[in-house]
Amino acid sequence: MKTNRRDFLKSAGLATAGLAVSPALVSCVNTSETGAMNFKNTYDEVNKSRKQHFNMCGYAAPPLETVRVGFIGLGNRGPSSLRRLCLIEGVEIKAICDTRPESLAKGRKMLEDTGLPPAREYGTTEDDWKRMCESDDIDLIYQVTPWRLHTPVSVFAMEHGKHVAVEMPAALSIEDCWKLVETSERTKKHCMMLENCCYDFFEMQVLNMAQQGVFGEIIHADAAYIHDQLGIAFGKNVYPGMWLLKESQTRNGNHYPTHGLGPVCQVMNINRGDRMTKLVSMQSHDFTYGPEAHRRAQEDDFYKEFDTDSYRGNMNTSIIKTEKGRTIMLQHDVSSPRPYSRIYTVSGTKAVAQKWPLPARLSLGGHEWLSENEMKELEEKYLPPVVKLIGELARKVGGHGGMDFIMDWRLIDCLRNGLPLDQDVYDAALWSSMVALTEWSVANDSDSIKVPDFTCGSYKTNQPVDISLKEGGTTGVRIQSIEADETKKQQSV
């Protein structure tokens, strides 16, 4: 996992190209003091050379009466995502894409069950998605694909006039983060990372409370993705080609930073008044991947190729500093036997919010958490309009308690009403950049590294996320389809 500086710069496109080319943090660099210092200097100069072509924060694209969707990726989370879009009015599923016939069949049946017309099908080759992106009758490419396709699909789609909704992380290298930003700015096409946790009910309530001054000045936040997925990673039929497990063999750092980080960044107005300036990251050794691979290899020859000691460490912990002097503690662990947690703690000068361990709780000062009745009163007062409008329907549809549906509904409503998106390309780039930056820091003995400003200075005047529903909120849902779905669930029980 280590390369010398010359090989690293060559792979990053920096050895001879000068400062006009971005560094791709695709592998760890030499941990020697000279190698680390030289890389950081080059990296800093490249980021300083960036100029904003057009500010996509607050940008309202022309409204679309009907959002015509091309959907890529019908494995794992794909079917549930497609189903949610089918239930939103003003959406036409024009095309679906997957290389597996059985997955296309699932998508075909889903459209049929929802009463929607058939969609064109793509997937005869690995890059058949390009033909979909080239179609003239699609407005939005919605992709639920393996991580390493996220940036190539997003860039190609925007280049061909499509807005993009992409699963997280949107990019795996700093170079790809900049590609997303520059392509979105040049084409004036939205690139939204589908960070569903920004739409969880309590997180949205805390955001509303913070925007109304209840927390005073935000001091610190904890964010994480702690989710035991060891069995899923080793599952034969979960991820095609075992790609998720292979990702755990190739690089250290925080692979999946955005679930906890996204809501925290919105509360702190990151990219909208404040910005991250630097981070340090530290990683434990691996105590579970290797032993699990070895155990399975003894029982099943399928796992013999995975029986190595090359796995990344289990727990990654990073500390991030912002320009205004706030701090964020960010953690990632998907291979230890721990209860699920995103931690999500927001600490201010007047109040504190904490979600895990459940139940979520608030304190308005002092050493005691609020009572259950006091929590209900605050919920009634500060639950955002978008949750009050669509929350109950979202719970019926499902998807992590309803937050997935709110995310998709809000995306479509903004596109139909010509409104700025809650998450823009700068958020997609910044939150995703943690993958590469934490990897670099871990490889360099937890040295600190500067965080790029993907807004190129516009964060100083960018406005906070608006969840007030002063505009929009006009998109309906296909109630009959939702009710029919509820009936099926009850019958199956």
C-alpha cells in the first residue's frame, strides 16, 4: 500500500503535467518526512490554483414539469430506490440499466406493479449505461452502482446534459472530487449525492433548531458510521464480484464517511459560511477481516483468494478542524461486532443533541436530558415543514424509517419547481473527499492534511440549506400505489 513519491505523482498525473492537474489520492504515499512534505506542498499548490467557473450553491435549474429518469443499478439497494421513485408524481422512468437479466426483470416488474409504462432496458455490455446517458428523453440519471463507477457515470451524464443523483461516496479520490465540481459548474447540471441521513427526522429537527438559534454557537460534533457488515461483505451474492470486500483489501481510511458527516456539516453550515481546514486520521489494526477470511477459506474454496492479511484496519477515527474553530470527530467501523450507531452529537453553547444510543435526546443546558414530554413539545415546535408535509407517507413507504423517501421526494420537488437542491456538488465533493484524505493521513503516521475548499471561496457568502418549504412542496405521491403496497405487506404478515 506504499509507493515512492515519484511513482505516486506519476499515477496522480502530477509528475510532468504541472499544477494544472489535480492529485488523485488513489494510493498511499511514502511515509518518509521528505516524501510527505513534498506531496503536501504540491497538493496545496494544486488546490490553490483552482478557480470557480460558476457557483452551483443556490443554483436553481429551469423547472421540469415531469422529471424523466434513467436508472442505473438494480442490485442490492437499487430495487428499493426505483420503487420509491415510482411512487412520486411527476416522475417518468424512461430507462433502467443493469448487466444482470434477473435484476432487469425485477425493475420491469416493479414498474408494472406500480402501474407505470415499461422502460427501455440497457445492460448488454459493461458500459451500456453510456447509451442511456446519451438519450435525449432523460433529465436525471439516478445511479446505485459500485463505488468506482460513481464518478465516471456522473461526469459522463452531466456532459450529456443530465442532472445526477449518485449514491455515496460520490468520489474516491481528490481528482475525482474536482472532476465532479468542475463538470457540474461547466454544464450547470446538478450533482447530488444521495445522503439519506440528512433527511432523518431527528437530524432535520436539530438542523431547524440550530438555524433558529436554539443551540447558540456550535462548538463540536461527533459523527460516525458504525455498522457491523462483516457477514454482508463476505456474502457471495450480495455485491457482484465481491467488490465491497475487495475495497477492504486495497486501502485504509474512512471508506464511507458521509452518513454521520452530512447532517453535521449542514448544522455547522459547512460550505455555507464555514469550511473544513484540516484533518488528522488514525486507524486500528485489522482484528476481524483476516480471521474471518481464514475461517471461511477452511470451509469453502471460494474464499481462498481472500485468505490474506492485507485487509484494512477496523476502526478509523478522524478529527477535523473548521475555519471558525469548530471540531468534528468522525469514525468508521463496519467490521466490529458493535450495535449500529451514527453517534450524531451536536454540542453548542446553549444546547446539546445526541441520537445514539437511542432514544434521541436533547439538553438545553445543565447536566440533565429533557424529559419525554419536553422532547415531544420541541418536536412539535421544530419539526421542519417538509417532515410535517410528507413524513407520515414516508414512514409508510419505508426506507430506513422514511428518510429515503423524503430524500427522493425532496429531490424531485426541487427539480420540478426549479429550486436549489439541499445537497449540491460541493457537498458531494467535500464529504466524499474524506475517503482519500483519511487514507493519506493514516499512511503518513496520522499527519495532518489540509482539506480542499471545493467552493473556491464562495462558502463565505453561500446561504444555509433552506428546509422551510417557503417554495415548492407541490409534488404529490401516487397514493393508490402506496396503499396497495401497504395492503400487500399486511397480507404477507
